[in-house]
Amino acid sequence: MKIIYEQPLTERIRVFLRLESLFQKLHYYLQGESIWDNHAYLQTLFDLLTLFNRADLKTEILKEIEQQNKYLKQMQQNPNVDHDRVQSLIDQLDRYYHYFQQLHGPIAQELRDNEFLKGIMQRQAIPVGDCSFDLPNYHYWKQQPLSERQHMLSQWGKHFEIPDQTVKQLLEILRLCSLPTKEQSEQGQFQKTMEQDYSLLRIILPEEYEVYPEVSADKHRINLKFRPFDYQHSATVTEQVIDFQIIYCGNF
């Protein structure tokens, strides 16, 4: 078994990975049948609202779509690629670009204006601030039939349907545009200067080594330290020779 560790090299991709994680949680918690699943869904929804409060996020998404679209159109000149698949990706990105370009104001503003959700969100900063005596209307809602609760959660989540699809597609293309290399550490450490600009590193490590990578990287240089996992103590760098892979992604 191999474990993949991803390291963003730009702030844009860092935010996209956070969004991807939140969208995955949103889908997972929606399937849950307990009030605790419902609560976790709402907490995830509030985290998404917080991230999408960033004034520059819409612009960053549009820039990434433009960059990837340009790359895909260049790929169409290659006779060895699946042109139908490439054109399908271009068409999808064009639709996402149009959505964000036509969007006025923050994403899901309707949820921010919802008094019921606003009340719950405001109590999130308080430990266990959602007890029945804090939010009796939320307590009432949690007693409603599961089907009704799930329907409401699904309706609120639909505000992020296109952003979810967009981020998923952008990261999928990014991970496909990759250069894999085989590497080896010396005394548990690895350093390398990157000759090209990449957006994302994927470090693939066999589980048999029982270590994890501590990553320090930017667009020009990568430094890895492999440490054995320890529940209680700060782990020192291993002295093992580690054979692993690095996949460099996103040289558009």
C-alpha cells in the first residue's frame, strides 16, 4: 500500500485543496442519518461560506480556468491525444467560467442572509454553543423527520454545486498534467531544486517504511524530512534510506 501526500506550491492551489476536502465532507455527511451528521454537515457548510468570503477567490478560480483552458487548447495540436476528451474538458471549463463571470456578489449569499443558519453559525465560536437553551429553534429542527432534514441540507448544499464541480475538474486536470520521478532519501532527508514552475507536488510513499514526510517547498526548491510516526513524542528524522516518488503537477 502507498500513501499520497499532496503539497501545494501556490496559495491558489492551497485554497482549492481545502475546498476539495470540504466538498468531500459535505457529500459524506449528507448521507448520515443522525443529528450529529446533520450538525457536521452544517459546520462544513459554514466553513465553505467562510472560505468563499475571500474577495479574491472568484478571481483566482477564473484565472485558473483561463490557464488550464489555454493549456488544453495547446494539447489539441498534439495528434496523439484524445481530441474528443480534450474538447469535452474545454467545454466544461467554458461553462464554469461563464458561471463565475456572471456571478454578482459572494457565492451563496442567500445562505448568509438566512436567519436560521446565521443564528447557528454565530454560535460556532462558542464551545458547545448550540445547546437547546442556546438555540431552541435549532433544537426543534433536529427533532424533525430525517427526510425533511436531509432535504433542507441538500437544498442549502446546492448553492455550492457548480463551485464543487469546478474545483474538482480543475484539480483533476492539474493532477493529470504531471511529471513522475523516482527519488531516494539520504539519512532520511531529500532536497531538490526545481527547474520549472509547478503548482502541486504529490509525494508517494510506501507504507512499509512507517514514516511520514515533513515538507518544506516553494516553486523553486523542495526539502523533505522523513520522520517515524510517534503518538507521544516529537519524532526525529529517520536514518533509513527511503525510496519514494514525487509527481510534479501543473506546469501549464
